[in-house]
Amino acid sequence: MPSSKSSSRFLLIILITVIGLISFVFIVLAITRNSTRSEPLDPVAKNSAQEKIELGRDLFFDTRLSKDNTIACVSCHNPQLAFTDGKALSSGVEGRLGFRNAPTLLNVIDGTSFMFDAEIKTLEEQAIVPIQDHAEMDIAMGDLIRKLRSIPDYNERSKAIFNKEFDASVLTKSLAAFQRTLISKNSLFDKFIATGDSSLLNESQLNGWSKFNELQCIGCHKLPSFTDYQAYNIGLCSEYGKDQGRFRVTHDTTDMGKFKTPTLRNIELTAPYFHNGSVNSLAQVIQQHSWNYEFPLNVDKRVRNIKMTLEDEKLLIEFLKILTDTTFLINDSDSIVNQ
Ligand code: HEC
Ligand code: HEC
């Protein structure tokens, strides 16, 4: 009896040891497999992310993206003007005039909606619009892809990065990857916020910041991008001609005259202002936020309530000027040379 008891205990110990050993081997295998899986992938992923950005940058500067090889994205989004074009309305192929003012592309990485209609949700989707627009690059996507695929440099880079021939998703993903690198958050205001050091600002700038809060500008021009990416009617017109804002895409009458809140970063560099480029000075822009005497349909309550003195207006302008950050001009200088 005792010998059979001790032999069964012995067997049990052997069994537990074997199970333990097997589990150990499995755990070790799982760990090494994971690490061998992620180790070689990391640097490759990193390289291809960088190459995608570079491909996007080259495409952004390439006039071959338009029907007659005259217009590139950079034609309307010039780095030296904070990625705008300095015109009231942009013009595309054959000098055709569009119906809107080109917005900055700085900090589009934070965007949750794009275009003045606030309808497009991703940069990838957005890129398709100017390419096919009659007044911008005016080329059918199918024709453009055939054209770009026949350029050996683009097609080879597409194969190396995306593991496929150049196609529409290669184009839109690369353009989006490049645009997500256009970051500009190095203004005097950013330094003030980061350090909390009010001695960085003079009295007018500090008072301007207080006014910006007091007058509810901050309600729509929200930090950190100075926009909430929503569309509002701020009472610019009592009649909306061809451009009825967000109504164009939703056909909802409550969206009549609503336009997406623009960012105010680098505002000093991006005149003329508003969706139609109708205003050249910051003073006029600010006055027009409070001139809606006739209260056309849908004007936002916060804007209706803005009451300003001339002194407030001056302080607000002083404040807006500390949102300028020119470091991107230096960061992007090699793009300017490529151009
Ligand atoms: C002919 C001038 C022109 C060209 C070329 C052009 N754009 Fe634009 N871009 C505009 C205008 C005007 C708008 C505003 C359109 C609107 O709101 O309906 C705009 C809007 C945008 C926006 C939305 C920004 C925001 O904050 O809402 C992005 C992103 C953009 N363009 C990227 C590009 C890219 C990428 C290309 C090249 C494939 C390009 N653009 C080519 C004029 C142009
Ligand atoms: C209800 C939301 C709202 C409030 C409040 C508001 N804005 Fe605006 N702001 C907008 C919208 C929307 C536009 C664009 C209108 C257009 O293009 O038709 C705009 C445009 C601007 C522009 C021009 C930007 C450009 O690139 O064209 C400036 C500057 C500006 N606002 C400053 C201010 C200041 C200063 C205040 C406070 C006195 C203020 N805003 C209050 C929504 C608002």
C-alpha cells in the first residue's frame, strides 16, 4: 500500500512538472514570437510612414495633378502665406475662378470637419474634391491615376510603400500624411499658455485675450485650434446668392448661411477673410461679427449679443496678432525650394 501511494505521488509530481514545462515552453514561444513579430516591423513601419509623407509632399507640389499641368495644391495653398493664396477667390486651370477663399492647411491634423460646409470628415476624402473640381484641377480621378501610374518614380514608390501600383488611395493617403505634418503651434500665445507667464504679453495683448473670452469669441473659435469645426451663421449677408453655406450640402433651411468657423491661428498672414474673401482687414472682420442689424435667419445668438467699442476692436486685433507663428516657414523651406 505505502509503495503504491508513494509511486502515485511520484507520478503526480512528474505530471505537474511536465505540465509546468509544457506551459513554460508555450509562454517562452509566445513571447519570442511576439517580439520577433514586432521588432523587424517597427523600423519598416517608421520608414514607410516617412516615405509616405515625402511622396505626399512631392504630389502636393506637382502641377501634373491638374488637367493641363498648370495647377498644384501648392498653387492655392502657398507655405509663405500660411498655406493660403492671398486671393479673395482661388483660381484654377485656365484661370477659372472658384467661389470660395482658400483656407490655411496648418494644423489640419486636428480637423474634425473640412471645407466651409463642415461636411467632409477626412483629409483623404477632401483631396478628391479639388482634383475633380472644374474651377480647380479639373481632372477625372481615373485619368489622373493613369497619368501618375505612368510616371515610374511615383509607381515605384507606391509599390515600395503600399505594396501596390499607384492608385487613388495611394494618392489620397500620401497627400493626407503630408498635410498632417503641417503643424504650427509655436506662437507667442502658445508660449504664454505653456508657461502661464503673463509678463510675455504687453497690456493690450493681455486685455485683448480677456476681451476674446468676455465677448464669447472663444465659444466658436475654441482652443487649441481657435475653431470648433462647426458651421454657424454670423449674419454676414441677408441674401445668400450662389453660396448658401452648409445648406448647399444638407438642404436643411436651418443651415442657410452657415459656414465652418475658421481657425484664427496665423490670421495676420491669411487675408483676405471670410468664405468669400470679401474683407481685407481684421478690423472689418471684427466689425462684421457685430453688424447683423437685420438679424437674418439663423444668426447665432452669441454673435447677436456681441456689443463692441472701438477700443475693444483694437484690443482684439492686438490679441489676434500674437497667434502668428512663422516657424513653419523655416520648417518648410525645402518645399519652397522644390517648387
Ligand atoms: C484652385 C485652388 C485650389 C487648389 C488647386 C487646391 N485647393 Fe484646397 N482649397 C481651396 C479652397 C477655395 C478651399 C475651400 C473650399 C470650400 O470650403 O468649399 C480649399 C479647402 C481645402 C481643404 C480644407 C481645409 C479646411 O480647414 O477646411 C484642404 C485640406 C485642402 N483644400 C487641401 C488641398 C489639397 C490636398 C489640394 C491638392 C490635391 C488642394 N487643396 C488644391 C483651393 C484650392
Ligand atoms: C457663433 C460663432 C462665432 C463667434 C461667437 C465668433 N465667430 Fe468669428 N467666425 C465665425 C465664423 C462661422 C466665421 C466664418 C464666416 C464666413 O466665412 O462666412 C468667422 C470668421 C472670423 C474671422 C475671419 C477668419 C478667416 O480666416 O476668414 C475672424 C478674424 C474672427 N471670426 C474673429 C472673431 C472674433 C474676434 C470674435 C469675437 C468678437 C468672433 N470671431 C466670434 C464664428 C464665430
